[in-house]
Amino acid sequence: MAIASPCTKVCTIDPRSGLCLGCARTLDEIGRWTSFSESERCRIMSELPKRRAAHGIGTRETSMPASAR
């Protein structure tokens, strides 16, 4: 069975927040994603909308590397 993931294939870490500009996860969360329990992944995924809003992640400008803008 496939593990649900919020990955958007952007994979660029914002140095200020430490969050991926694509999915809003930390490097630790990304690296350990497959070892987390389903309930832990669900908890993290439920936090992502607040993280995106708080850090402006997911907007067109922040979802692409500065070099591509």
C-alpha cells in the first residue's frame, strides 16, 4: 500500500523557516517520512495548512527557487 505524502516535487528548503517550499515539511520530517507511523504522518499533514499560511508557502512566488523567478 502506498504511503500518502504531501510532496509536490519542489524540494527547496527555505533557510529562514527550515521548511520545504513545496510541502512545508522540515528536512527531518521529509527524511523520516516512511518510518513515521500512519498517525504521525496524519498529524503532520494536518499541521501543514497552518505552516503554509504562516510562512507564505504554496504561493507562486515561494514555490519556485529564487533562481527560477
